[in-house]
Amino acid sequence: MSKNLYITALEPKSGISLVALGVMEFLVRNLVRVAVFRPIVNTKNDADGKDEIIHLIADHYHLDIPYRSMYAYTFEEARALVADKQYDKLLEGILERYKNLENDCDFVLCLGTDYESDSAAFEFELNVEIANNLGCPVLMIANAHEGSIEGVVRSCQFAIESFQEKGSKILSIIVNRTPVSLQEEMLRALREKLTQKIELIYSIPFETTLDRPTMAEIAKALDAKVIFGKEQLNRPVSRFVIAAMNLRNLLPRLENDNLIITPIDRIDIILGMLAAYRSSNMPNIGGIVLTGFLEPDEILGNLLQGMEDLVPIIKVKADTFTTAMNIKAIHNRITPNSVLKIASGLGLFESHVDTSALRRKIIGYSMLFMTPKMFEFGLVKRAREHKQTIVLPEGDDERILRAAEILIHRDVVDVVLLGKVQAIQSKILTLGLSLAKVKIIDPVKSELLDDYAATYFALRKHKGITSDNARDVMSAVNYFGTMMVYKGHADGMVSGAAHSTLNTVRPSLEFVKTKPGSTIMSSVFFMCLEDRVLAYGDCAVNPRPTAEQLAEIAIESSRTAELFGIKPYVAMLSYSSGTSGIGEEVEKVKKATEIAHRLAPDLLLEGPIQYDAAVDPTVAAKKMPHSKVAGKATVFIFPDLNTGNNTYKAVQRSAGAVAIGPIMQGLNKPVNDLSRGCNVTDIVNTVAITAIQAQAKKGLLS
């Protein structure tokens, strides 16, 4: 089992950022403290003077490590030491920096150089020496975007031999940016020639999304002034178009996401592009670059004043030709703000690399335990194994749309958004999101409405519902979404970002109903603390459960915890432990514990028990020394909603815990609620959980 890995590219533009993200994704969900380290950094491409890949990894995975601790030398410093024949000093400095990280971390992910200097041979030899001196196993990345299959295989063979001659262990080789048409042939050729030397060989196809710069990247590379659309700089652009011809001839040449380059005094072109963007019959351009030494004049200012939801417009001082050449030379990168690129890159990596096999090769099994990061990041991987369709009724909420983009581009679930189609599409456009694959349904205009209303009427007419009432009710997004789940047109629903818990779950209680063996719907929160994940139930649904209901909540919560990899040690909470106290509430918990023991005799369950005795081994040893649960509880059942809701919020705010939920349980089909204060990550996690619940309902989980 290794504590480190050295990822090295074999040539420029091999996609080291993508592979580093993919590897970090499973490292952080299996290990508590992971560091990234670049022995030698290249800072010339970043205006902030920081290495772009270190910045990306540290920001995306919230690494609490000083930037200066994550590298040893700049490329210029390393070259100067080599030129002065101080090679030993170079290696000693790298080792010293590395050891400082290694002592404080479970794992150090080391990243090789970018091959952007004028001496590729020097960089290659440097990477071989560094990997060998750090004692790192090696993961190699080759670039297949422009080379032949034979050339890529030869390059890999040479690299493997060079590293192995120095005693390095090659764990895996990943050929990145492979043309889609050559994907299978590339893999076959690699495995025929390299299998005897390397076990894990993968090929990742070229993905256009990752090769398209955003307007933010273009503005930064050109040192441009943003004069409109600062909030939409995350828009990706495809090819650029120099707009120098007549507008009538230019418009037919436009394609979606084109970048328009035009002199600043061509008001006719600017006006025409904005009109085309507003038109439903014309492609949606990605942005406009205004060129030339002139400054924006009053006419242009008046033209743009008051306009909203338009593409970014940036200004440079260079002429049009120079600007076009500068844009052409931009090396597209994945930055911390490139949410779409990160999601697409992780989805691509996980689709074409056996991350479980790679993880076993790198860190083995013995370091795997249920940390919060492991729990949270593991949700996505499990959800995508048997992809489900999840309906999101609040389709016009910005957080929902941003989460949907991540979910789709990571290939986690298929998403259905509910709401007014034009309004949702307009918001997607305004936010600059890529949601072409998302399905949008307006319940009022849907061809499903009549059938749904008839079904609802048949199910609820005994409650006095009329046909007209049924149609009105089914026009509401939460009712429509729940009916989609009931009818099997979706596998689960997640709502609550803009609706109360009652409005979210009421339709489920009306016609989805509880599953056989359950009498109530209840909920759990997964509380991600610093070093563990706990389940709290019921903190959202049942105000004053009876002893029988409390027992059912305990059993159901233990099953939910187990479904998500938490070994259930159930604590039935009260203000008294064991037989030390008396009172109506204590007696209720005592009775609930007896019922739960009778219904689930194999379940590790203790009650009544106080919270401190449930979590603290020292307190447990004094209060309940013979208990198998005390001191190590993972599932906590609160006696009522008042206690549970206040406790989860107190822990969330005071201990800085991430609260995922409420996760509904006991229903025939999965419908889950969001907090109205949820963020994008909360939504992604809840959707993934809903998908896993749907898989379990279908018997798809082993």
C-alpha cells in the first residue's frame, strides 16, 4: 500500500488536470487528509503567479494546505540549479518539501511537469528522476489527439522502459484525448503491446466540451476589459468568427456558441449580433470581442444600457487580426470556476477508467473507512452504476439548474425539469449553462396531464375530489412530479428548494403511500461530521411519534443507514440512560426499544440512552458498561420532532457539520425533500441518494 502516486504526462497538452481530478475524486472519499504536490511548477501562464493545476485541485477539494507547501521550485529555479550543476540540491529541496507534506497527510498526489518549455527531453528525464527519488509509483498520461496509434504505442513503450530502468513501478497508463473513432482500436493496440508490463491500461476519448474556452478564460488571456455580462463569463465558446462582412452575409454563417470578433466601431454588427441572440430562429452566440484602440462611445453605451440576459462583451486594444491570433493560441484549461468542465471531466474519467481497480492498485483496501468525504463523493459513483431518471419540479430555481448541469455532465442521472419551458430555457441561457440533454415539461401543457388528472381523480374521488379539481391539482409541479414517479415515468423526485416540506411530501402521502410493512413516512439526516457520518431520525416529519411509530422509525432508519454504507448501531435517545430515570417520555422510548427488539432481533439497538452515553466511550463505560451500542452509536432516534430538529440544526451550525437531507423513508417510491436554504452540492447529493433509493426499490443493488 502506497502513500503517494506520481502522475506524469509524456508530452504537452496531455490532460494532466483531468486525470488529477479523477484520481483526487476517489482519494478524498477514501482518505481523510490528501495533499497535492508539484515538485516543479510553471507559473508563466497564470497572472496570479500560482500554478494552475495546484490552484484547481486545492480549490475544488478545499485542501487546507498553504500554497507554498504544495511545490518545491519554479521551472526557472529548477533549470538554474541544473545549469549550475546543483542537481543534488534540486532533488534534496524537492524531497524536503515532499516529506513535510507526507508527515501530515494520509496520501500525497504528486504531479509532474507540463512539457511547455523548449526542452521536452530535459523535462522527461527530470520527471523520471523525481518519481524515482520520491519512491512514488507512477501513472502515465499520453496524448493521442494528433498522433497515430502506432506512434502513441511507441511513445508509451519508450516511457515505460525509461522509468522502469530507474526502478520505478508503473501502476497504470492512460491515453487521453483519443479520437472517438479510434477508441476501441487504440485500446486493443495498447493492450496487445503493453499488457505484460502494465495491468491497468485505459483510453479516454477526446471531449469537445473540455477543449472549448470560456469567456472568462478568453478575457483573462487577452487582458480584456469586460464591458457587459460579467455574471455570464462562464459561457463556453466554440470557433471564433471575424465579423468584417455585411450583416446579411454574416448571419447565415453563425453557429451556436460562436465567438464574434469585430472592431468596436461596427455598431451595425454589434446590434445585429444582439438581435440574432434575442431571436428564437437564430443560433445563440457565446460572446463578443470588440477590437481596436477606440474606447466604447456614447452610442454603444446607450445601446447596451438597460439590456439584460445577454452574452458577455469584452474589449481589447489590439486589432482584429492580432486578437484572432491571440485567441487561437489560447491553451484551454480547467479552472476552479469551470464548473461544467470539471463535471464533464470527472464524468469522462469515471466512464472510461475503472476507478475501483485503480484505487485498489494505489491505496489498497486497508485504509478504506466511512469518512464524510468518502460518503459524500461515493454517492455519485453508486448512483451512476444503474442510471435513474429523477424529476426536479422547481425547474426555474438557479440552484436546481446548476445542480442539473453537474448531474448530467457527470452522467449521474437523467433529469426532468418541471415548469414553464420558455422561462426555464431563458434562465438556462441567462446563466450560461449547458443543459441540452435535459428534458423540460410544463405540466399545464403536457400531453400527460389528462391521464394524470384521471388517475388522481380515481385515487382520490372518495375524498370528494371532482374531475376539475383533479386537473387543477395535477397542474401543480409537485403533484405532477409525484405522479410521474407513481406512474413510472420517473424513478424518483427531489423538491423543496422553493417549497415547504409539507408541500413536497403531501402528494406522496396522498397516492404514493407507504410501502408494505410501514405505517408512516419518516426521515433521516446524514450528518457529516469531521471524522464520521451519523444518521439522525426523525428530524423533519413526525411531530410526536408513538412508541410503535418510534420503533418503526428506528428500524427504517437503520435500513437507510445500511443502504448507504453506515453500519447501524441504533441509539433510542432520551433524557435518561437505561433504568436511571422515570417519566412518560422515558417510558415511551423504553417501550419503543422493546418493540424494535421484537420486530428486528438482530439489530444492534439500545434505549433509552442519553446522547453523551451514545457517542462517548468514556461516558458509556460509566453509564452503560455492558451495552454493545453505547459509545459507538451511528444511528440516533430522537423521541420527537422538536428534539430532533433542534438537535440536528445545533450540530450543523455549531460543529460545522454538513447535513444531507431530510431523506424520506417508508414510501413505496423515493421522494425527497430539500431545505429551502440548500446549496448546489446539497441538491446533487440528495438527487444521488434518491437515485440509489430507486435502485434499491428495483433490486438493482447487490
